[in-house]
Amino acid sequence: MDSTLIKKISQRVLDLEAKAIEALKALPEQPLVRVVEAILACRGRVVLSGIGKSALVAQKIVATLNSTGTPALFMHAADAVHGDWGMVQPEDMVIVLSQSGNSPEIRALLPMIRHGGQRLVAITGDAGSALGVAAGDYCLSSQVEAEACPHNLAPTTSTTVQTVWGDILAVVLIELRRFSAGDFARVHPGGSLGKRLYLRVEDLVSSNACPAVAPKAGFKALVTEISSGRMGATAVVDAGKPVGVITDGDLRRLLESGKETQGLTAEDLMSSTPQTVAMDALAVEALSMMRSHQITQLLAVDEHGRYAGVVHLHDLLREGII
């Protein structure tokens, strides 16, 4: 295998696609402004359509818009003329992706959009095509110097530009609509991404043991509580509030030192500055605290500072936060 040739080809692809993306900066801004204003004013959904590779890009853009606060759906251009046009409502707008802008399926779709009264937006490599002309001032150019394919045939550079247009629209809309991380969490409740945005300490602590001893508890009681709690630590609690913490590591180091354990109490062994985290704090905040202090557990406290349980690094691993 010629690694030099592979590197040369990959570099050529990167150069062509980077150049095509860079060229977007020089395009007039008015078409984009008009399209964004049309989406913001749209009372219905944004319907994206295309065929071939453009249809696949359209589906990706739909997914991005839906996840960032802009209701969108995909309609394949070939299926539109066979009944799928019924999903499009009068208050919707339609964005059609087609590099040539002249394929038969796209041409057949245009009269349906015109008679339906929906706003048409084009993302095409040919503003003079049937699609480009029909879209008029709402045409975003995906014209490229060449496809990365050595035969200049397979959609590569052009589909990259189409994808970038979708990302531009999505990000502009996120900022103009002030779509927050909280909004993002509401539409991404599953997976590690969603959990990072909504999972809180109380969600983790609720299923854990709540090991605790009094300041005057003896050594045997400490060992029993840490072992039974299975959290690797116990809080030292006085009047409902944590005044210290003792970890299994503290006990190991004590035993390794050879010191006498008879007569020792929790307050003799505890760290009197336990790291605490609020029950309503995000789990990612707890992770940040653990990393900052190089520890594996935190004591959770309620709004009144009362001890509520232990959140452990293993909880964050289990939930996929890490």
C-alpha cells in the first residue's frame, strides 16, 4: 500500500472541500438573510426535499433543525408526486436541495410548491436552473469548482457545501431564537449528551445508600458503616449536617501506619472540610468538582445544608457522563 499516494489524495480532497467552504464567505449575504427571515416568520414547518445524495443531506439538516428548535420534516422529491405531498401544509415552507436544479423529480415538484403557495428556498449549484429560477431571491448557492471525485462526478465537494449551509441555518437560528442549553436538553433526554444537560445529583443519590456516623462513633462502627454503605466513604454528621468525611482510604492508611485504633472516634479520623455538592446541581458539575479535588465521592446536601447522601464517581460512569 502506497501511503504517500493515500496522503496525496486525501490532501487534495481536503484542499478542494476547504476551498469550497471558504468561498461561501464571499457570497452576497442577502439571500441568507432572506432565508433566515422566512424561516423565522414561518408558522408551519420547514420541509426539506431532494433526491440522491442531496436527499441524504436534507435528512441530516432536518435532524439538526429538529434538535435545535426548528420543526422540520423530510419529503423525498420522487415520493412527493406519489402522495407524500399530502404531508405539506399551506403554512409550511420548502427547502429543496439539488446540485443541478434540473432533475425530472425536482421539476415535477416545483409546480406543486407554486400551486400550494409555500415559500420555496433552493440550495443549488446552478442559480439559472429550474429550481434556482423558481426560488428567485431565496437561492443559496452550492456551486463548486469541482467535485473531489477524480472524475468530477460523485457528489462530494457539493454535498459538503450543502451540509455547511444546513449548519449555518441551524446555528444562526439557535442564536436568534436564544435556544439555550436547557432547551437543548428538553429535546435530547436520551444518551450521554442529554444526561450531561439534565441529570442532577439528586437523580444519582436517590438510589444510593446514605452512610453516616456521629462524631463520637467508634472505629468498629466506622468500618461497618463504610462497608455496608458500599460508597467507599461515610459522612460524619452532627445535627443533620455533614461536619466531616472518612473514606476507606483513610482507614487503610491508618492500619498501614500501625497506630492503635482502640478508642479512636470519627472526629479523630475525619477530614473536617468535606467537599459537598447541592442536590440540584448538575451531575457534570459534580464530575468537575471531583476532578478538581482529585476525589471519587462528594457529600450531597439539600437546600438547608443537611446531609442527603453520597454521589460517587461510579455513578457518573454508570450513567455515561464520563
